Amino acid sequence: MAQLPEDIIDRLTAMERRIQQLSTAVNTRPALNRVSQGGVEISDGGYLAVLPPEGGPAVFAVGAWSGKEYGLAIRRQTGSMALSLHNGDGTSTSQQPLRIYDRNGREIFADDVDTGGLARPWLSMTMPTDTALERWPRTTSGSWSTVARSWNPLWQPKMRMYISTSVSAGATGEVRVMVNDTPWGGTVTAPAAFDYTDFVVNNFNASFGNLLKFEIQARIASGTGTVYAQPRIMYGLQTT
């Protein structure tokens, strides 16, 4: 039997060693848990779900929902729903409301999918006020006097307030607004309207959710008579 050259034996041995190394590397490769310079695409009825270690509903689920609908849901680790974006009718054309839930599953926020805008929460609107001047909040004092007062929690950084004013003939009257006993928006001379929009407090984060006192104050600046102030508009709004 012819003898194989020694260099061929060496090459076969080296090749076997490399095959073993490759096999070991394949079986011990790290988990594919990072994507860079690219993206992950899930299509054709797929979905992504993150399950808690103890089992139960997915903490995060997005993708195929029911029928042809695609949706999204985020749950607390206790299993209660925190946020959802789905309708549940199984169609791919229905409008999907965005809902946010409290820890007890109560819907505390939702958009209006029919017309746009806010569905929940229901926000209070300015009540119609008396048009008869003699029944408006008023004062005859020459010192600043509170003629109207309310308390409101602070949810938005800015506020607009509009106040109609009037003063009896022969007198000069002034009107201003106080927020927690601090002047807000300057002073107007009746019968000019007080119409002002600005930040409610200097430190919004420190006051967020706190109950603030709002007061309309008026005084007779000169002469003798009555100054009147009737609030018409008051609402909060965002920074820009």
C-alpha cells in the first residue's frame, strides 16, 4: 500500500482540528440580543411579547392582536393594564383609541376616535355668569378687596384668565388677580378687561398637583363709587 506523504497527514490533522474549533464556536456563541446599525421587522401576523418570569399576561405586547387588527398593550408587573392601543373588533380599518388606566383598571385617559380631541377625562368648563352689573362681584373699598375666590389643582404650567370689569361714573377702579396671595398678570383700570396668559407659578414642578388659591381683587382708586369684576374665562394650557 502506497504511503501518503507526511505533509498530507499533517494537513488532514490540522483540518480536523479546525473543524472541531468551528463546531465548538457554533455551539457556544453568545445570545443574539443586540441590534446595531439596523432594525428588527416583524410582519405577516407576527408579534413581540415580553413575559414576566412568574408567568401571566405579557408586560409588553405589540403586533398581531385579533383577526386582522394590530395593537399594543403595556401592563404593570402585577398584570393590570397600564396602556392600550387597540379596538378589539378584529378589523384592520377601525380607529383605535389610546387608553391609559390607573392601578385598578379604571380608564383615566382616552382620545376621541370619532372626531379627535379628548374623550376622558371630562374637564370642567366655565359656567355662564350673571350679565346684570349690579349682581357682579364688586366693592366700594379704596383698599384691595377680594370679590371672588376659587381653589384649583395645578395640572398645566400656564393659564389664561379673562375678567370683565366696570366702574360707576365719577370713580376710578382697578382690578387684579392673585395666585396664592401673589399678584399675577398686573393691574387693569376698569372698564378695561383683564385678559392675561402666562405661567401660573414660578416653579411648576414644585407646585404640580397642588391646590392653589385664585382671587380676584378690586379697589376704588379715586373718587367714590363701585368697581365691578366678573370672571368669564379661566383655563390651563401647555407651555407652547
